[in-house]
Amino acid sequence: MASALFLGLTIDSHAQFGKLTNAQNITADVDLGNKVWHDNNCINCHTLFGEGAYYAPDLTKITKLRGEAYLKAYLRDPSKFYDEQKHRRLMPRQDLSEADISGVIAFLDWVSNVDNQGWPPRPLLVSGATLPGSTLANPQQAGQSNTGLPPGARPTTPADDPIAVGENVFRSASPACVACHSVSPGVNLAGPSLAGVSARTEALLASPAYTGHAKDVAGYLRESILTPSAHRVPGDMYSANGVSFMPSTYGKGLKPEQVDALVAYLSSLK
């Protein structure tokens, strides 16, 4: 009986592999990226689906958390993003060709779309994930709690205080803002710390360094969410070639009322 059950489950699993892995999306670029991944022994430090070494973060969902512009700049020269003395580790520069870099990103994007059914449950996350599970994709988040929200994102209703609703959006948007930004002073992650962003914005708007079109704090925060390249925070780890690494997809992914609430929350960070 047990053998028959095992055989049945095995056959069923194999029948679903194509659908779960999006096998139809394995392109020549994906194959190239897979080869580059193995040729450079990336698995000696990183994990995919929790398999590999645990010295560096799991990259199973990395393309859901970092955009193509960021990943390309990072793979070209990781030293612009992390300092070995400060962070005590540094990804080695691989001197990859542009074709290899594009292939690696295509491979990781294919990986990120595999239905891994929430495994591993607690991966070693990329820097910026201050709450376990806060950077999981939405289907994974739904499997983590009865609310369908990642840890730290308390349930809210439209009747709640806009700041509370905005904090919920900050933690539950896709990708989650908390995946790149800290609200602790001096803690700069993939994006700059947002502690005191309201006061800093007032000073920025009054200076000639500002390149956007906003007239007040709320306008600047809205601009940063919807058109992040309008004004770029200085630093190689925040932008390249005139393009901010901040995702430009929130205008489509968030409802207008969610953007309003997010602006209210960020405005409260004095």
C-alpha cells in the first residue's frame, strides 16, 4: 500500500513539474545564465530554493526584490554596493560579459517564477529584509498567515488611520518597501534609510541639488514612489546611467488610495 501511494505521488509530481517550473519559459538566455551560474560556482556562497551554501543570501526571489538596472550594476561591480571592511564580506567581481550578465538575470528571473510553494520557509534574505518573510512573493505570504500578509504587516481597513494603512502598504506592497528601506537612523540598505525623511525632504526641496518637480514633502514622496528617477539620491548603489534603482512599477501595482496612505506614513517619519 505504501509503495503504491509513493509511486502515485511520484507520478503526480512529475506530471506537474512543467507547470510548476514554467518550463516553457526556459529560453537560450536562461540556459546561458544557468551555465554562468554554475561555471562561476555561485552556489558556493548563495542558495536557490534553499540549496547551496549559506554564506550569502538565497536568491530564489531576487528579481522580485531588485530590478534589472540594479542587478546589472551590481554584477558589473559589487564593490560599489558593499564595503568589505564595513560589511565584513564582499561578493567577488566576476568580470562577466554583458551577455553573461543578461543571462544570469534571465536565469534568476525564471527561478523567481518557479512555484516553490513557499520553500524554503525561512531563507537567508538579501540585505534589507528586516522581518522574516517580509520579502516573500504574495502567494508565499498568503501561506504564512491567516491574513495573507507578511509578518509585521498588521491587518488594516480603509477606516483605519491613514498612517497605519500606509505602514501596512510599506510592508506588504510587491516588492515590499521594507525589502530595501529601513526606518532606523543611519541604516542604509539597498535604498537609503527613511528615518527622518520628512525633515530631510524639506531641506532638499530648498536646495539647488533637487532635480524633480515637487513643491512640498507630500509631493516629493509621491514623486519618489511613482517616478523615482525624477530625482536620484546620490551614490552608485542607488542609481546608474540616470536611472534610479527604485522600482518604477508602484504606479501600476498600487491603488491611488494606497499611494495616499503610503505618503501619509512616510510623511510621519520626522
